[in-house]
Amino acid sequence: MAPRRALRCMLAAFALSLTGFSGAYPADSGASLEYPIKANYLVRFAAFVDWPAEAFAAPDSPISICIAGADPFGGELDRAAAGQAAHGRPLEVRHLAEADPRAGCHIVYVGRLANPAAEIERLKAAPVLVVTDAASGPVRGAIQFVIVGDRVRFRVDETALGRGLVMNSRLLSLAVSVRGAP
């Protein structure tokens, strides 16, 4: 398949998967699909963000998706990332007690931490994509999950992008809203 066609197919599949995975979930159900959907989003974000070369220890290093603090995914993120790759690199999931810019993470989901604002602030100077829930307070990551009409969606704040990161315009076009570039 020609490279342009392959890219178009990949983008179309991503768009369909985002709209498909952002389907309605029972808001008052104990078996909510919220976190499985968020897990799939986190895995798919990796293909639509470019990191500077120095963000990786070696050319074949994996893209690390880290959960800082308590893991709300219940294994869903690990299952979603299993066998997946982005930019020719395998994806790995790591669990951290706190967000550490030296941990080698490329995507950090900052969820249930005692002081998420301080954790996010520590990551600002690193080449890390920080993802938060909109309900986590006034300080948020570059991507914030939101619930819109019983669907998991996301907002983008390009002013909060980690050092050297570039988001693909296709990802930006799928966001509920985009706050200006840095």
C-alpha cells in the first residue's frame, strides 16, 4: 500500500475508533465504560503526537504510557496497549506513585493524586504529554478528558504541551475544543 494511502487509512481508522470508543456509556451504571474508553484514547493519542528524539533513550525504546497515582483503569489500559505500537515503537504501560519528569514517561495520566497541580507543574519542562480529567481542578494537562452528552471526549490545551511535543492536526480536529498554541 502506498505510504500516503496507508496514512489516510490509519487516520480514518483512528477517527472511527475515537468516535466509536467515545460512544455513550451508562452514566449511573456500576459497570461504566468510562475508563475502558479513556484507556483506548490514551493508547491512540501516542500515534498522533511527535516527541523530540531526546525523549527516548534509544531508537528502539518504547513509548511509555504512565499512570501517576492510583490506577482508575483496573487493567484496561494494560489490555488496550498490549501488542500496540506507534511511530514504529511498542507501547508499554507503567504505574508510578507520583509524576516524575525523570521517569522516562511519554504520556502521563495524572489521576488520583494528593496534589495533581504540583505533579503537573513538575512535568511542564519535560517532553511529556500530560492527560488529566477536567474534573481534577484548575490545573490541567495538554489533554483533558470530559464527558459531553454521555460520551467520553477530550479538550486540548496546546499551551500546556510538554517541551518539544507536536500534536497532529487530525487529533486537534477531533477535540471538543482547542486552546491556542504556545
